[in-house]
Amino acid sequence: MYVVCEKHLEDAIEEFVDVYEQPPDIYMLDDVSFTDWLAPHKCDFCDDIPKYLVV
């Protein structure tokens, strides 16, 4: 699972495919919510605000 900004979306997709050998599901963080999970405040690859959840 990756939480990423727009500029690192492609990197997260590539890593996901390398690890899991299948395409990920991609969600806009503004459109999803989970009861027991809060989205991190920064991208997994940099300090920018994340926009996407890659799972």
C-alpha cells in the first residue's frame, strides 16, 4: 500500500506491480475513508501532501 502525491503516482504503481505482479487499485484520498485508518500527512516518497492511495 502506498500513499502518494501526484508526481510519485507512477513510481508507486511500478513498485506495486514489481512486488505483487498485478496492477493496483488506485483511489483518491479525498474520496475514501476508513474507520480505523487515517491517511498520512505526507507522500511515501517525499514530503508533499498525498492525493492517492495505491493498494
